[in-house]
Amino acid sequence: MKSLTLSLAAIIATVLASCSKPEAPQTAALSELPVLEIKNSNPITYQDYPASIEGAQNVEIRPQVSGILEKIYVDEGAFVQKGQPLFKIEDQPYTEKLNNAQAAQMAAAGAVQNAQLEVEKLTPLVANKVISDFQLKTANATLTVAKANLQQARADVAAAKINLGYTLIKAPTSGYLGRLDTKQGSLVGPSDAAALTQVSDVHDVRVYFSLSEDDFVTFKQQYAGNTLQEKIKHLPPVSLVLADDSAYAIQGKVDMVDGQFDKNTAAITLRATFPNKNGVLRSGNTGKIRLGLQHENVAVVPVDATFEVQDKVFVYTVGDSNKVVKQPIVLAGKSGTTYLVKNGLKPKDRVVTAGIDHLQDGQKIQPQVDTKLSTIAYSAN
């Protein structure tokens, strides 16, 4: 019994000794996170400006004589060729005015002949001193008046022909018709408030947009040339973004800068011209002009590698011993999925590109080269 007691005591002592012995510390595994080495690039940033689209020519069709709208030869929205008949105003009153003017011209021509005969009759009589020259002078004056009346009659005939021609209204240019609010049988005239319709020549469209003073200064500084016209020649093609945020298939060219700033908006208007051979764009469309701005030799960093704290933007850089450091950066713009960095990063700095939500300043990581972003971060122009 005594030996059994001693054995139990020895076992208990051994267990207690083992419990009180401290365990060896275990080394925590380091987080493997993708890291991108910063390089300078020449990206392009884009700025969109609201724009309005107009045809190369937008011509209102108005009657130049009064009368009943007798015929309408076209339909709304139709494409018409220059010189194609559009409307017909009742021409009978103008035909009669032309007939009257021609009759008056014939009468005036007859009066000239009579006055000329009178002069021819009196001329030898005066030369032979049969009669005084007073009668001849009177005859010459009558002839002068007759010739003037004939000239007036000819002008009246020409005016009547013009007015008769105005009864057939033709397209002044090729293009697409607008609405036809005036219906057949309506009384129309030059004093009408509304036009009969509008023809828009949209084989080329002109897109107008405005730049603020600051943007205009940047615009002038970016391109070579001493004058605005020279700078416009160096402008790259611009894109048109339509109302559904899709890009128009053909790029255009900025070809005009307004002569002055708008006093109310402190903005200046520019014009870009786009080909529109298929008539996809119509006058009155809206969209946005997308201007590109080239940046020379700037650092770029993926947007996903950044985070904000109190309106400041930060990244985690990898320093000595692979410890991360929270680094503030100043942005110069955005290009695709990358930020352009004005201050805070330099070439060969290493930036953590993923898993930054769980990082803490000074934490040690196991960096892995971000092969995916290293190929796209500098081509997102």
C-alpha cells in the first residue's frame, strides 16, 4: 500500500511539472499579396463636355408669296435633293398678274414706237425751219417718258415671273425634312411666324461644345503653335459620345474656336465636324465631346490599389524587410482603371494591389509580383 501511494504521488508530480512548462512559440505565416512596381508612363486622360449637334446647313423653308397651299409633294423626315419640289402654292392669281404685266409691257412698247415716229417726223421740219424746235423738244421728252414706262413695264413682268416662280417651293439644299405642321389648304405667307418646315443637310454634322476658362488655358498650353489656328491643326481627332453613352463610330476634328467668351457662362464655344455619310446623326441630337489630354512621364497606379481616409488618397508601399507603409498620394487625373499620381510615388516604388482592406501600417507581408497588372497598368490610355 505504501509503494502504491508513492507511485501515485510521483505520477501527479510529473503531470504538474509538464503543465507548468511553457510551450514553444509558433511563427505566424506571412500574407502573400500581389505587388506592383511603379513605372512612369505617358497616359491620356479624357474629359467629356456636353455638346449639341447641328447639320452643316439648317435651312428654314418659308413661303415668299401669299396664297393657298395647294400641294405638298414630300413627307416628314424624307431625304430631299437640292432643287426638288416641296410645296405648291395656288398660282392662278400670279399667272394673271404676269399676263397683266406683259400686256402693259406691250402697250408701253407701242407708246415708244409712236413717240419715236413723232420725233422722226418733226426732225426734218425743224431742220428746214418749217416749225420751231419747241415741238421737237416736246416730242423727244415724250419719247423719253415712253422709254421709261417701257423699262418699268419690263421690270413688272420680271417681278411677276419671279412671284409666279415662288409658288413652287423647292429644296434649297439636299437634306432631311423636319415636321410639316402646315397642312394642305392652309393660307400661307411670308409673314407667318412658323416656317413650313426645315431642311437639314447632315452629310457632315457640326458638334458645338464649351470649355471653361481653366480648361481653355490647358487646351492652349497642350498643343504646339503660336496661334489658335495653328494649335487646332495639331489637335488629335476627337470622339463623340451619344446619349446612350455609346461612341460614334467615326472620329471628328475640332475646326473652330469662337471669337469670344460668353459673358454669362464664362465659357468659350468650340466646334468639331464629323462625317455623317449614312445619316445616323440628325440635327438636334445631343451628346458629349471627349477630349484627350496627353500626360508626359507620370506615375500611374491601379485604382483598386488605393483607399481614402478623410478625403485623402493612400496606397500601401512595400518598404524594407517587406513591411507595408501607408503612403499618401496626390492625384493628377484618371485614365481608365488607373490613377495618375502627381506626388507621393516615384519609379521603382512597390505598391500592394490587392488585400489592402486587411493591412495595417508596419505589417510584414510576403510580396508576390502582380504579373496581370504589370502589363495593363501602363496601357490603360
